[in-house]
Amino acid sequence: MTTNPVDTTEQKLLDENEEYKKLYTDHLHYESVLEEFQQKKFLTPEEDLEFKRIKKLKLAGKDRMTQLLEDARPSE
């Protein structure tokens, strides 16, 4: 069985990089909150704004995580 280099790089970042660890934790939290919103039949206007705000935060965090992953990967 071979080890996926992305998985090991991500694990290393989780272990050693505080920014990545916080982004990862935030990402999981945002996923959970968005799931709660998605289970509702209707959202109030305030909930809809919050839903959109959290989606943007989650996307921005994911973009930063991807950048950190790419920077941490060995060059080929």
C-alpha cells in the first residue's frame, strides 16, 4: 500500500502549522453550521445572510488551506 503524499503533507501541517490547524478546525465548524441551516425548510432573512456569510468564510479558509498545502508540497 502506498502513502498519498497529499495526506502526509496535510497531516504534517495539522501537526506543525498553527494557522493550518485553525483553518481546518474552522472549516469543520462551518460545515457543521451550514449542515444545520440546510436541514431547515426555510431560512429567515437573517439566517439566509448568516448562511451566505459562513459559506464565504468557509470558501476563503479552504482557499488558504489549499495555498498552504501547495506551498508545503515538495517541488517536483
